[in-house]
Amino acid sequence: MGVKMPEICRFYGIIIGMFFDDHNPPHFHARYGKEKVAVEINSLRVLEGRIPPRALGLVMEWASQHQSELLQNWELAKNNQPPEKIASLA
């Protein structure tokens, strides 16, 4: 069951999303296969979970390119508004 996580991006089999009204600090979730990770937006630090190192590297590269958009999405999600889609890793 669980709450559906709005998807904001998908690339190389990795799904990026944010939950509505999630706890601080501002973060996003990345899922790769059955594994998932939560990453703080400002520091790009892994808060919890783990995914394979190669997938995590791609997630970090993508997040570093889109930090401001991720923070804008965090504000939307905090206010129970759907986050905007963000471009995938080029």
C-alpha cells in the first residue's frame, strides 16, 4: 500500500520523486529496482537507504544540475501541490 510518490523524473531505470508534506530537511527519493535512497537537496547527502554506487552517482550528478528546481518542488510538495517534472540526465 503506502502513499503514492509523485514522480518528477526518470532516467536509466532510476525514478526520482517527492512525497507531499514530507519531513525536513528538504530531500527527494530515488528508486532503482527494489532499492531506494533519500537524498538531502542542499548538501546532496544520503539521508537513508542505499542504491548501487553507479546509480547513486547518476542520481548525484542529476541532482547537482537541478538543485534549484528540486528546492522549488520541495516548496510545492510542502504545500500539497504537485511538483513539476524536471529534465532527465542529459
